Amino acid sequence: PEEPKKNYGTGGTRTNTKYMLSFTFNAPEESFNDDSEYLFQGRSVDDLMFHMHANFRFFGMSALPTFACYDVMKNADIENDFARFEAHLDANF
């Protein structure tokens, strides 16, 4: 780069690569994206995983939509989660 102190992290060697994050939470889905929720303070799953996205961006990778299962201990809906995951994969790969 002409100005090496600007745009740090733009010279990644994996620019033609995509990645997908997948998470399993005990927290209910309603805990995210809601300013009135105490713990996550209105943040999305992707907001909370910014550090992971930044690592992949450093290498020049592009994000696919994140997948998440919620409330897996107290209100598990495993069959629905598997169906949603399969649909997510079909839509993105």
C-alpha cells in the first residue's frame, strides 16, 4: 500500500474465501437486539462476535450469514433447529 499506516488489515491472503459462524446459546433469542435486555444491551450476535469477524476480515475473508440456536437448555427445539440449519446451509452454499 502507498500509505502503510492507513487501512490496516486490507492485504489479506484469503480474499476469495467465505466463512460462516454458527453458535449455540442457552440465552433465548429475545435476549439479543433489544436495548432493554440487561446482559447484551441491544447487541446482536454478530456485534458480540465482532472480534471473530475482525480476525477473518484481516485475512480478507467475506462473511456468510451467521447461524444460531437459542435457549437450548431450558426450551430446546432440536428438530426445528436442525431444520433451520439445513435451510440456512441450502440458502448459503
